[in-house]
Amino acid sequence: MSTAEVLAVLADVSRLPVWAPGFADQVTGDATAGWQVSKNGHRFELHVRVNERAATVDYLRQLTSGHYGGAYLRSTPRPGGGSVTTKTMPVPPSEHPVDRAAVLDSELGNLARLLGTLAPAGPAIHE
């Protein structure tokens, strides 16, 4: 998929529970009114910043009074076609980096599977 197609999926906040279920059970709202995320019965406001020129999507929530943080995703084109998506997310002091890496791996795998279901079928390969 192109970076623009990946960016469109990442910017579709309603898809978060599909590929990031550890972060969101449900998403409501919209880009105008704001996004609300529910996780394990807790609700929080989510700020989503999309920069099409840079091909980035940032998901930010208030962590402490006046301080926001979250996940930062970037899609870059591959020389042979398609794209590569990278994700940066914080490791809370209470969590071991290996555990956070497992979450990251799972979410990127879920995202890849979702993108695979949305990609148009390519040409058939015949031997």
C-alpha cells in the first residue's frame, strides 16, 4: 500500500480497537467534536494529529496535568513500492521495555493484517 493509503487507515481513529486493542476497546466522536476512547471501563480524550505532508499520525492523550504523550506513527515509501510504517511509543516507568516491545509487535502485526485486508488484489503470479 502507498503511504497515502496507510495514512488514511491510521487517521481513521475508529479502527484503533481493531489494530490496537490494548489501547482502545471503543472509540467515539469525530475529528470536529473530538475523540473519546474507552479502555477497561475508563474513558479519556484522544487528540489526533495528522500531517499528510510528513505522512505522520500522532495519537496524544493527557498523561498528567498539562502533559500529553502517546504514540507516533510514520509511513515512508519503499523504493520498490509499498511503504514501511514505524511506531514510537513511551515505556511507562512501571513497565519493562520487553513487555512494551511485545505490545508494539502485536499492534504492528494487527495493523499489517488490517492493511492486507484492505489492499486491492495484486496481479496473479503464474509460473
